[in-house]
Amino acid sequence: MRHSTAVLLAACMLLAWPASSPADEVSIDQVPPAVRAAIERELRGGKLEEIERETRNGRTVYEVEFKRDGKDREIHVAEDGTVLKRDD
């Protein structure tokens, strides 16, 4: 009986474990070249506010916040430079 309780407890802990890690703030100089190129394309004269690197389901994603045309914007960029999401 003790074994099944321990297994159940371990399973519950794994299910409650977040699929992503805490975000680390990074500078434009710390991102891979493909990510930097994607950020610069998206900025188009805007002002970079913040870049956060986090791991989601084993994949590194960069969340980029910036202002352009008087609006707050956010993009999510994969390590290969693919823009995964845009929030305008």
C-alpha cells in the first residue's frame, strides 16, 4: 500500500510541475543571430523594451516586448528565428 501511495504522490507532483521554466531577461547581444534578425525585422523603427528567454516543453522561446507606432507590442521567437506569435 505504501508503494502505491508514493507512486500516486510522485505522479501528482509531475503533473503539477510547470511545462516552462522561469524567464531570464537577456539583452539583444545575448540572443542567437537568427533571433536577433527576427527582432530587428519586427522592430521596424520601434523601441525595444525587454527580451525574456524561457524554456517551454523543452524548447527555448524568446518573448520580446517593444513599442512601435505608439503601441505596445510583443512577439515570441523560436531559436531559429521563426516568429511564433505576434500580439499587436
